[in-house]
Amino acid sequence: MRRKIFAFVSLSLLCSSFCFAQRSLKDMNRGTFPRQNRNTSEEELREKARPVNIINAPSVRQTTVNGNTVYIYDRPTSSNIPVYHQVTVSGGGYNPSFADQANPQFKNWAISAMGLDNTPYTGAGIVVAVLDSGVSPHEQFCEGAVDILNISGVNNDFDAYGHGTAIAGILGGCGPEGSGFSGVAPRVKMKVYKITDDQGSTNNINIGKAIQRILDYNRTHPSAPISIINVSYGLSTDDEIVKRALKAAYDSGIVIVAPSGNDHADKLAYPAAYDFVIAVGGLRPTRQIFDMSNYGAGLSFVAPASAIYAPALGNSYSWVRGTSFAAPYISGMAALIMEAHKKKYGSLPTPQRVYEVLAKISSAQPNLLPQWQGLGLPDASKIDKVI
């Protein structure tokens, strides 16, 4: 079921095929991922269905700080409590699992930290897919900037959970200056694939279907293809269907970005752990590591994940935190790089080239080991120097 937000355009619903492999983004760390040579049928998807959840925390409490409603993460007291599971919210509203207390001092701290206030690029001409809980109308989504495809199976085309609205806003928010918020790439086009129910839960079938539709869309829109996929969810274990689908997207030339995970473990969550995915850890405004950010071999970069002021349901804003919200900062940065490359060379760069540019514009943060930050924090003001 499809519906337009403002002047939104509908998408294709046909299945897709796999393409030839490119060199892995992280060959030096994890080896080249094997190329798949066949499609996954709908029947296979149904047979192998298993739940997948947006990255969430086991316990959340609500409070009020300076008149603002905020949600505070409570650290689990037992290692047996699963980190990746659904947080049920009475009334069906959105309860952001990782939230910092409201602090006006940190509004848009990420913009200056990543050099986004000193770059001419806006992501114009670049199309990004967001696989999440959908998106709801908000002043940050300019007319014609967002298309929605609901493949979640629920009878609600818009975001009832809030996670996707925050992710899309961080990535491509372009609302009024007086809003006190800035998106990373305010002129990108976002294709938002709603893959979760109204409580933020999904499964590998929906993820596989979303990727199939993305690849089909690209075959029919070669002049303006989807070139980046942001997947702000995490699994503690590998999944064949998710892996195969995302690898097919990478092989076709799409950059894939995912969060490292939020259980403070020396192990990346999936799909960030795949060697062809850009894995993003989290930073605090103090440039310290976000306390729950996963780390270790294969971590690509870090981005703001704490004290994030982001769009929320009801055309409002909330303070959120978590590596889920770090991923769209890197997806947005990738869009800026693609725009710069296209303007200079007349074509979109490969995923490997985007990764190389991100590496060159990133700086290691002081007093942080490589396993905590990968290659560091990218700076958009350096893009022109390396493209």
C-alpha cells in the first residue's frame, strides 16, 4: 500500500536480480565476501522468516526536563537480558530507547563537529533509501523530498513508532531555519521503505523484499538511481537472507551504512559486521565514545550518537541517542561525497571510492583507540580537497 506525503512519488514493486561483485570495503580486515549467484524466492523468504528489530534497549523510563519530555535508558542489570528486542509502548506511541536529557547547548553539535557548516554540498541529485519504521509528515521534509513504500504488512503507511522519522530527519532534514535543526544533506531525495510494524518490529522477509524493490527501481531509473541505503537496525547474529540481499545491493553499486550496535560489546551488530557495509560507531559531544557503542575490528567510522536533537512524531522534536542515529550522519556524508564526485566527473562514485574519500576526510579523535573509532570522524569541509 502506498501513500504520498506532500508531493511524494510512488515506487516499483517488482523483484530484482543479483549483480557482479565489487571489491569489499573492508578487505584488509575481514576478507572479500563471496558473491551470491541467484535470487531468493518469496517462498524461501517465507520459509526462513525470523524477527529482526530496530536497535533498542531493554529498559526505558520517561521523565520531564525543563519542560521537555525525554526518555532515559536504564542499563540492564543482567547480561542475560537481550539488547535487540522490541520495546512495547502503551498507546502505540514512540518511545526512543536511547535519549539524552534536553540540553540546548548541544543542539546541532554534530553539524559543526562534522564540518557540515562549512561545505557547499547539500546532497542535491542523490537518492538515498531509508529502511526503517517509515516517516510521518514533518516540517523538516520539504515538498517532494520523501517517497514512501509500505511493505510492512500493517495498515498504516506513515511512521507510528518515530524511529524512522528521526533517522530520515537527521539524514535529509530541510525544514525552516527557525526550527533549530539541520539535516546532514538537506537536498537529497529519500526513498523510505517502511519495513516495521507500529511497534518497531520487522523480519528478514521485509528487509529482503525492500532490497529487491530497490534494485528493481534502479534498473528502471538509471539516470537517478538509489545510491545509498541506510539500515539503522541491528542483529546479534548473522542472517542469510539479510546478508544476501544487502550484498546484492552492494554489488550493484550501492553504498550501505549501518550502526555498530548499542550493547557496549567488542563485536559489531549485523549488518554492520558484514565486510561490505560501512559500520558506524557513536560519539558524545565531548568527543568521547558513546557509552553503549559497539566496537572492534571492522568498525569503519564514528559519528554523533548522543545528545541528538531530532525530528519526532507530531511535527515535534526529541532528544535521542544511539548508534541508530549515528548511521544517517555517515549516510548523509556519503551523499555529499557523491554529489561532489558527480559534479566533478559527471558520474556517481563506486562504493569503494566513497569509502576511500570518507577515510581521507576522517580524523582520529584524541585519546581513543582505533578499535573504538575505526578511521575516526569525517569532516565535510575536506571533501573538495580529496575528490
